[in-house]
Amino acid sequence: MNFNGNFNHICDADVSPIQKLVNNLTEKHWALDISRQQKYDVHEDTATINLVHDPDFRHMNPSKHPALDVFGPVIQPVLAYIAQYYENKLANKTLIEQYGAGYFIRANIIKLKAGGTISAHQDKNFSLAHSHRIHIPIVTHEDVHFTVGDETVHIPVGEVVEINNRRFHSVSNNSEIDRVHLILDFVVPGEPCCCADKTHPGELCTPESCQATDRLMIPCYCHP
Ligand SMILES: [Zn+2]
Ligand SMILES: [Zn+2]
């Protein structure tokens, strides 16, 4: 989702119960879901544990994966906090009354290998343009740098941060340890993308009406 800024700090969470589970993951677990690094060149230094995920990047009816049975109980508190954070925003309250409760369309644990990078890119599909992308570092190091737009930061363990995934973003792990983030995509049903008022005023966003917007085939001057 595009917004006025690069990073939006939501809260700090105690992620030690998640850390414990992550530390017990073996190479075998990390090798189970390899579609992400195969599909996208920018993600070749990553490995993923899918909790809630669909390779087609759908925007509703997400698929839950077996690893969610293990991680679900320990991520539940932070998920609940994030859901409330978005649902309590005034504009979203009206949407939720009209279109139903918010939901996590994706939840994944993603490792960026020691020395690895994710090169600069913008997220360009319907669901990623219409959901809030939230990063929570579970294992990290001060030499891991996250750049969004013209801003580069280190996000410490347990900080819950939405990133502006419609701006160019990149990550470099200059440390000697593997970085592990919990990455969540939260949907407020009916929430428009930044260009909606301009491209289809008064109508809900749909994959058809937003296709040119999502892929940035038409220029976006929102939140410069
Ligand atoms: Zn839209
Ligand atoms: Zn826009």
C-alpha cells in the first residue's frame, strides 16, 4: 500500500516466543517452500516458511499452510494488535461496517541469508498494492539495512513496521548471520489504493479497474 512516508512504526512486540520456534527450524524446513526465490530473481538469497500464502497473490480466501499450526499460537497476539490498529482508524471503521472484518491475506517467515541482498524493486500486483505490508524482525543484526525510497534504516528485533512497498525498496544483509522477518499483509476490505479517486471515482477497486495503476503503467503522483 502506498502512504505518505517510507516506514510506519506500529508498535514494539515481544517476539521471544517466535524466536524460539525459528531457532528450532532446520535446513529441511527452510527448503520446503522454494517458489518465492525461484519466481523472483530479487529473492534468490531468501528462504521462506509459508504460514498463509498463495502463489497467485490472491486478495481473498487465503490458504493456510501446516506451519501455521505451529506458529499460529505464538504470532496470534501481534496479529491481533495489528488488526486492531488498522480496524480502529476512523476511515476503516466505516469500511469494515460495510464490507466486513479485516484479515491477513499472507503471513510468511522469510530468511535473508548472511551476506544476501534483495535488490531495489516496487511491488506491482493488485493484492500488494491494496494491502498493508508489515515487517517484524525476529532475528536480525545492526548490519542489516532496509531501504525504502531515499531512507535507509536498521529495524531492530520486535519492531512492527509497515513499509511503503509501492516505493522502491531493497534490503542488504551485511552481517554474518541469517536475518529472519515475519512478513504480514493485512487487508481492510474496500480500502482503496492511492490512485482510486483519480482512476475510478466512486467505485470500489477491482483487479480490472486498478490493473494499470498496480503495474505503474500510469504515473502515480500520490504521496510524493
Ligand atoms: Zn485500487
Ligand atoms: Zn497513486
